Amino acid sequence: MIDLLKRLFPICRSITGDGVRETLAVLRERLSALTIHEIPSGTRVFDWTVPDEWNIRGARLTGPDGEIIADFADSNLHVVGYSEPTDRVLSLEELQAHLHSRPDMPEAVPYVTSYYARRWGFCLAHKQREKLKPGLYHAKIDATLAPGSLTYGELLIPGKERQEIFLSTYICHPSMANNELSGPVVMTEIAQWLLSKPRRFSYRIVYGPETIGAITYLSRNVDTLKERVIAGFNLTCMGDDRAWSYLPSRKGSTLADRAALHVLKHFHPDFISYTFLDRQSDERQYCAPGIDLPFCSVMRTKYGSYPEYHTSLDNFDVVTEKGLQGGYILIRRCLEALEANNVYASEILCEPQMGKRGLYSTLSRVESTNGYTTNMMNMLAYIDGRTPLLDIADTIGLDIFQCAGMAEILLEKQIIRQ
């Protein structure tokens, strides 16, 4: 995952353009069945319109003495995303309206965009901005902003059942390791794991630009999604090693919410729980009224909650191998919990005779009932042909994987049936 992240990091992505296509081409090297979709500029998608396509070849801001103040070649964050082409000389006073910096983070180059209003600009560290001297500056941005298309990638993995689990992540930010790339690289590793053997559920995996990409995808697929999707997860900010976070769906009680909370409570009980009022990513679209997909987000440190967020400091000091591994395991456990969430019925009225099956001590003593036997009997008490295993696990205080292991034994002994 680290290797893939480092390969993708230099690519300049935005909500449209060749950077998105290049990113998807790299991902398709690992996921050959990934299909690429192009939606023309001007297409109406609900209340929005797919914008013109933006591509940039280079940009440089030069000072009065010919010194380079900001260069796109050094960092693609130096240019305001979707800047219109410009080539002009202007005074420092005139230039200031086109400069962006963070006084609260004087060492960092901020991430700034202007997708739906035409403007241009440069971003730089605030301490550098404060040192700019009066004189004439040359601002040149070699870019195009013209009709083209919005690009997204989709991978459908059929399972034994038609019901789907939907995983979504975004590929629209330039060089930021945690906020942008940790989601796609964890998603790619998860997709390869899903493809490694047959699964119970079908899986729908989407890589696209945030907000406009999700809206576009929903506008084309909403009826199918509402019919088939039983749980969904938005993958973002998966790569640091500071925290575990949960942001619920709008309704807060979907199957995705229950699986995520179950995994977090058993394996990362110190997680931070947010509310849907804290939403900022594509859960806004997937949970919108009238869409109402069962979507939540499980993350490491939530977007907007770590100091390097949306700046050049969101780099490989923030994202670590350990952090990515933790993010991957978290998502995988959520999916494994859903795969294991079967409904079982008892084959026997009243309690089964466990002793003759070697599952219970035949000598009655106060200390003879061990914890494993107690757990198995507690689980059997709730196996009624109606209650899913995830609910039973929550009721008896075990993780679903312990319960799934016991269910396998009970199936083998023909005490229960699926």
C-alpha cells in the first residue's frame, strides 16, 4: 500500500482531467476488471451539472528579481485547483488577491480550489508570503478549462447473493497522503482480497471525484443501488496512526452502522464517535433524503481533525505503514462481520444434550461449566431462526467472529442449521 501511495502521490488530480485518468490507469494495473466511465461536461446530474474539464501542464510565479516564488513542478498544491489559464504581470498589491496562505500554519502550503467560479491563484507558505517585496510579479498558469468529461472507475464483484456491499472512495485531491490517497490504496488492497475467493455478498467498488462524482454516480445508478445495497462504507483518511473514528449514517441504525460499531467496540474501544452533523465527505450524498443508502464512514483520524489536513504537511510523516495496515484491517473486519452475519435455527427443541456430543462436561460440579460452554449455551438461547448473528453477538457480549466459530461447531454437530 505504501508503494502504491508513493507512486500516486505526485499526480495532480482534480474533479476532472488527465490526473484522474492516470490515477485510475495505475489502479487498473492491480484491478484489471476496473471499468472506466466518462460523463460529458454539461450533463445534468440531479441539481448539478458536470463541469468543464481542467488540465494543467505547468505554472510558475516569478518575483521582481526573477526569483521563483511558487512552481507547480515543485508541488501541485502551489496552484489553486481549477485555475483558469493566465499570463500576466502585476504588482504585489494586485497579486495579493490571488495568493493563499495559512497564518495559523506558516510552514504549510494550503490546498485551495475554485471549481464552480472562474478564477486563478497560487498557494504558498505564509512565512514566504510575508517576505514578498514590492515590485512586479509574473504569474503564468498553463492550463485548459474546456468541455471534456468527468471520469470515475467502477468494479463489480459478483457474490453468491445478489445483495451488495458498496465501497466508495474519492480520487480528486492533489498530493495529500492521508486525506486523499489512503482511501484509494486501502480500497485497492481490499478489492484484491475480495477477489481472492468467492464471497457471500456482491461488492460494488467506486473510485471517483468527491461530491460531484458521487452525485453523478448516484444519478445514473440510484434505482439499482436502492434495490441491492444492504451496507456501504466511505473510505477516507485511513492511513495515520493516531486515532480510530466512526461517523454514522444519517439514520444511524443501518446494518453498516451496526457492523462498524461492533468491530470498533470489540477491537478499538477507544474510538471517537461523531454524529452525522460532522459529515463532510460523500456520506452527504449517499445518505441524502430520498437516496437513503445505508452508508457510514470508519476512519483513522477523521478528516478535518488532524492539523495537517488540506495542506502540504499531509505527507508520509502522517501516513505510515502501521496506519495503513490498521485501516485495511478495520475495513476488512467490517466486511467479514457482514459476511458472517447469518441467521440460524435450532434443530432441537429445548436445550440440546451437549454432553453426548462432547460439548459439555458429564460430571456436574460447581466449577465444571467453563466460559466457552457458557458462551455457546448463551448463543443457543438466542438462535431462533429470526435473529442475525450480529445481533446475538451484541446481546451476549462477544465479537461476531467468536460466535461464527461456535456456529461452525454447532452446524457440524447438527444442532443448528443456517
